[in-house]
Amino acid sequence: MLKPYVYVLVRQDISPAQQLVQASHAALEAGFRFTQPEQTASVIVLAVPDRDALQAAATRLERYGIEHHMFFEPDFEMGHSALATRPLHLPKERHLMRKYPLFHSREANHAAG
């Protein structure tokens, strides 16, 4: 059996603290919506620059039949802030996610530099 992976895409135009919160919201809500895999899924957090890029990613996932949950943050006029996929097992599904860079916190980069 292939290991499952859940991919979370989070906007980079919001504060690092909100990136953490919004990615967590999306992953939690996706966990409620999708069938639990037989083994624990790995979570891969990826980045998109802004709301438009998040919407484009959602549209792309829909086009390829990848179910996902896009989280809507009603506070701060943020709108859609992050999304999480259903657990992906197949290499061809996982390959679609390579388009998006791995998430990294801007604060972590400043602290390291």
C-alpha cells in the first residue's frame, strides 16, 4: 500500500502567525471531510503567493480531480487563506503538487540570517 500524503497550500501574503493558523484550519477541516487513510498521512505544507494564486491552485486541483477543502477565514477580511487536499496516494497525483514551493516562514529566514 502506498503511503498517503496530505498537501496544505497556504498564502504567503498573510502574517507568519496567520499562516500557521490558516494552514491548521484547512488541514483540520479536510480531516473532517475526507476518508481516513489506513495509515497516518504525512503532511506537506506548500506556499502560494496570495489569494488569487490559492484560487488558481484550487481550480487546477479541480481540473485534475483532486478533492480538497479551501478554508475561508471570515475575520480580517482575509477570505480564502489555505487549502488542504484529501490524502493522496498515487505518484501521478502527488506529482501535480510539485508545482508549488515548500512553505517556509519569513520569520524563520530572518532569525537564521
